Amino acid sequence: MKLRVLPLAFVAVLAWSCKEKTAEEVKPESIKELFAEDFLIGTAVNNGQINGDASQASLIAKEFNVLTAENVMKSSLIHPEEDTYNFEMPDKLFALAEKNGQKVHGHTLVWHSQLSPFIAAIEDSASMAEALKAHIEAVAGRYKGKVYSWDVVNEAVEGDGSLRQSVFLKTMGEGYLPWAFKMAAEVEPDADLYYNDYSMTGKAKRDGVIKMVKKIQESGAKIDGIGMQGHWHMDFPTIQEIEESILAYSALGLKVAITELDIDVLPNPQGVSGAEISQSAELKAELDPYTDGLPADVSAALAKRYADIFALFYKHRDKIDRVTFWGVNDGDSWKNGFPVQGRTNYPLLFDRNNQRKEAYDAIMKVKDK
Ligand code: 9MR
């Protein structure tokens, strides 16, 4: 009797341990692996990270498969004067991405903010076209064949759906929009070309963006995608508003990317939403409640919010090409300074010591359901 039981128990243990091993082997070990078949997972990188800051280098390589320069490819930095280009940091970004086997998303070619002062001062259409052409040729041209996708135009639509009264609109009229996409496609025909903006879930703005994009499409210009900056909050936009927007943009026949994702956990000063950098509010204690750490209930609520959002992204994985976080850890985030300077915010997946947060673990379970 004893002789029969022993081998059976041994076989059972062996079978169990083999099964465990197989399950472990296929278990994704990073967020980019989890969604490898679904969409790219990206992050914005700052100067320290581009320079290879050792405290985050392996995390960035492990978790993300596409990088965006948080600042160094914006015109005031990469092209501060008419005949001056600063390619040192962007070149380093491309080298880092190559070393890590990551793609690069280019941000951004035509944007009213962080705009080179000499372009901001232009007053006539011909000079503006000439300056933007030179800018696009130099910047997109330098990285031709190395960029996965470009934000060609950034933040050209207001909350009410009207076109922003930017220096581009004032000098060139609304024709600057299709013109910019045509110019980008001439210089870099192989990258996906995006229109990127914040507050993309508001009805009026969404309608305005769709109207504008249709005109770009009707002009024959190449446009491949819509970037929805995800500078969102705990209770808005709703999952339904995000879903309706993904569907509406996708219905244009374009890819959708969730760009610049972060979830603000702090009280929102009245009248501020989106990422209108010109807005600001005064620092008051009640607007900065978590200076000593994120309370457990808020951490759990943030984890649920991220899980709900990623469940939606996963549901629409056939429409979504990329999800990019706007920063790696909470300490890096621009949200510590906007719209109130000097707050302690917790919008990302890694804490100030680069440790995974509850929100990270919640996202890693999204596909189990
Ligand atoms: O995160 C960026 C921050 O470091 C800069 O100070 C800021 C200046 O405008 O730009 C931030 O990134 C913005 C992005 O380029 C475009 N969408 C809104 C983002 C947050 O302001």
C-alpha cells in the first residue's frame, strides 16, 4: 500500500511544480509585456533620464517600449534661434531608445507654447511658412526613418471647439493645419502623423477637433492619428466620456493614442482643467493635502481608476496604438507644479523611490478578468 501511495504523491508534486513553472514563464514581468499584443506602452523622459540616470535606467528599459522627449524636442529648445539648433539631447534620446530597443515618438513640430521666440515674433504668412518649413525639414529631417510617429500639430483647438488664435492661425490662416501635415509627410513619409491635444473628451472640443481633422483629410494631407493627452483626474472625465471620444476619433479612420497619461489625485482649483499651462492658482494647504504620503484609501482609489481606464483601453485595443505616461515616477511629474506650484502629487505608476505603486499592480491584473 505504502509503495503505491509514494510514487503517486511524487508524480502529483512533480506535475504541480511543472505547471507552476509554465505559468511563471508566461507571466508578463512588465507593463509593456502585458500589453505587447495590444498597444505600445510609452513614457516621457526628462533630461536626467535621457542622460541615463542610473536610478531609473533599468526601469525605463524594462517597462516601456516607446519614448517621448518631455521637453527637448520642442521648438524653443531644439531650435531657439533662426540658425541655431540644439540636437545634443534629442540625439542622446535616440541613442538611448536604440540601446533599449525602443521606438521614439516625436513631440512636437508645430505648437504655440514653448515656441522659438523668433517664430513667435513672425507677423506675415510667407515668413511663417518659411520658418516652419525650415524647422520641419531640419528637425524631422534629422531623425528621418528613426521616428515611429510625430505630433505634427499640438493643441490647436480651444475648449469651445474653435481654432486657437495662435501665431500660426493669425499669420497663415487655418490653411496652416493641412499645410503642416503635408510638409511633415514630405520630410518623413514613413512615420505616423498625429494631431495631439488635451481635454479631448469634452463634447464641444471633440466636435471642433473632428471638424478640423476632416478638413485636413479632405485636403489630401496625410494624417494617421489622434493623440488624446490623458491629463485626467480621479472623477473626470468619466469612462463613458473617454470611450465615446475614442470611438469618435477612431471613426475618422485614424489610430488613437493616449498620450501624456497621468491622473491628478489632488483637489482641483476652481476653473482649471486640462493642460492650459497659462493657468495657475495660489498654493494653499487645502490644495496640498498629501505632503506626508498618499493615504491608503486614495492609493486604492487611484489603483481602481487606473484599472478602469486600462480595462477600457484593452477593450478598444483594436483602435489604440499607444499609451504613453507623462513621466516615470511621481517626483518627476509636471503635476507637482501645475496648476499650483510646489504641491506633492501622485499621478504616475511609480513612487518617488521608483517602486511600483498599487496602481501598477492593479493595471497588471486588468487582463485577468
Ligand atoms: O511636462 C512638460 C513640462 O515639463 C513643461 O514645463 C511644460 C511647458 O509647457 O510642458 C509639459 O508638457 C506638456 C506637453 O508638452 C504638451 N501637453 C501638455 C503637457 C503638460 O503641460
